[in-house]
Amino acid sequence: MFTKLSEVKVLRDPIHGYVHIDLQVIWELLNTKEFQRLRRIRQLGGAFAVYHTAMHTRFEHSLGVYEIVRRMVVEIEDLNRSLTEYEKVCVMVAGLLHDVGHFPYSHAFESIVNCNHEEFTQRILLEDTQIHSILMQHHPSLAKDVCDIINHSHPNNILTQIISSQLDADRMDYLLRDSYFTGTKYGQFDLERLLRTIRVKQEQLVIKESGMHTVEDYIMARYHMYWQVYLHPVARSFEVMLQCFFARLKDVYLHQPEVLKGITMFDVFLQEGTISVEDHFLFDEHACNYGIMCLRKVSDPILADLAKALLDRKLFGYVDASKETMAYYKKCLEEAGYDSRYYLRYDQASKKPYQPYIGSDIYILVNKQIQELSQTSNIVSAIVKAEVKKESLLFGPKELLQGF
């Protein structure tokens, strides 16, 4: 049904050794402008402000997810046998394209523009794009079926589980890849053992009992990566400053548009209305960084100050806080001449390493019966019963917060 390449293409990868491509449709999708754009979108948002080597992109992560999915549908006997060739191609394409809708600075930008990267991923698949054209050329239902996998509406739930669940190819790749590129060991787990112990039972991906300890390592790897990397206070400080910067940018755009004369790359995100897929394509981190560079010299002192701080890594400091104490810090900041709307942010983060919920549990195969992970693992059972870790921080000018 799907054309094979004359020879298998192999792309070197520090996590997987090689990424193998033998399908014409995958190779063509890889070379579309929308997928190549992912080279210009870093994977980890503000984490590069903490871990200086965290400069890897959504491009290599997407290839890594594709490679894990490819291995799953080829090497895991239950999947290889139970999925049709068409379903295998659909889920491999979904693995490759699942992040194609991402904005600059990863998830940080989504709250700023009030757009979801998954929504844009689906639009890129379905609207007038190079990706859509290629998908339609290879099969008239391919674009819709891949969308259904990504948005969790595909009738074969196993395909969705492979791409998005509590134990999926996406998480498997980003934990290993992010750990590697941050120079940390927190995200390490035994991928090879995990893949060897995956089975299909009752239309559900499950793990053999002998692989349970590998899953426990995977759960703890997620937990430590969140608190040591993804939710690191300095990474959050960069993202908070980005929010403050865009809040000021929007106010200047609405009330002093002459200040932004000639700086137009942000306009479509500051206006009310629909963002086109072409606007999305043109807005990558290079464009965003150039815009911030231009804004460091504008006449508005707050906007210029925040732009300089982002580019020069003069980030906000942070203190443990609650919403009740925010009024005190706000008063102190304003007495020092700062506008608290743009120089003070309260941020709360919380993360539990594993929480069972209907439709996305991790199941262990015990004596030919499946059991939810926390019913089998003493370690995970204790985690589920423990309190959710929360961290509330107040971000603002470092020199002032340190004096409080």
C-alpha cells in the first residue's frame, strides 16, 4: 500500500544510535517546510537558561519518537501481529508529526498566545500545507486518521496509547533525550528492557511482570526530571519573564502602537483573530529572538528593559511565597519604582510522578491478568498515596527580592 524507499535511510542519533526510514511517505514528510521548521524550535523552553547544553530541538525529538514507534510496531510481536500495515504507518506518521504545531520556547508561549500546539498540529495536517498535500497523495484518509490518533479519538485506542499515554513513545524519548542534553542522569531508564516487556492484552498495552521494576525506574525518572529540569526555578523564571514581556508588548501595541513602528513579527499574535498556519510557520525562535533584539532599543523603558533582560539572561529572582504575601512584595516593588504588572509574578507548580486515571493507567500483566501498576508495585502504591508536591514561588527583580 505504501511505497518503500530503494534503500533504508539512516540518520545518526545520540539516543537511538540510528533513526531508520524505509517508507517514502516518512521521508517526504521529513523534508517538508513545516517539519524542517522544528529545527528552529528548541525542545525545552527556558531550561537552556539553567543547562547550557539544552539546545536540542523539537526536530530531533520528533525523529526520536518516530524511531521508538517504528521499533514498537516492528519488534513487539503482539503489536506487529495485531496492527494492520495501514495502522502501523498511521501511528509512525503520528509519532513523527505529533509536535509539528509547537510555538517558540516550547509550552511557555502557548499560555501567552492562548493557543494549543496540538490544535495547530491538527490544522497543519488538515489545512493547505506541504504536509497535508503529501498525506493526501499517499492515502485519502491518512491526514484524518493521524489527527484522530493525536487528538485521542481514533477507534483503535492502542494507536493513541503508543503516542500519548502515561507510558508512551513521546515520554520515552524526551526523558532520555532531555537527560542527555542537559548533562543530567535523572531521566535515565532502560528503554531496551521496557520495549522487550510490552505486550497487548484486552486491547491495552501492558507490561510483563518481569518489566515492572523498569517501569518503576521510568516513573521516578519522570518525577526527578520535572523537578530538576522542567520545573527548575531558573527555567520558570525565564518563562515568567517571557510572560511579563508579552504582557507589556500587548499593552504597548494597544495604547502606543507608534513605539513598535517597523517591528511587525509579533503583530498577528497581538491582534484578536485567527492565526493562520502560514503565520505559525513564519514564527519560529529565530524570528522571535530577532523581534526581542529589536525591542531592546524601543522608547518604552519597561519593554526595552524586559527585552534586554531576556537576551542577556538577567532573570528575575524568586522567593518562597503564597498569594497572601504577594500584596507585601507588590507594595515594596512599587515603592522602589517598579510596575508590579510586569515585574511581579506568582507561580505555583505541582507534580506527582504517577496518578492512575481512567483511560491512561499503566497495566502490569500478572498471571495472565492485568492489574493497574499501583496495585502491583509497592513503590508506586506509596507514591500514589503520598501528598502531591507543590512549590509556590514569587518572581521579581532579584536585587529587591533578596533584600526582603
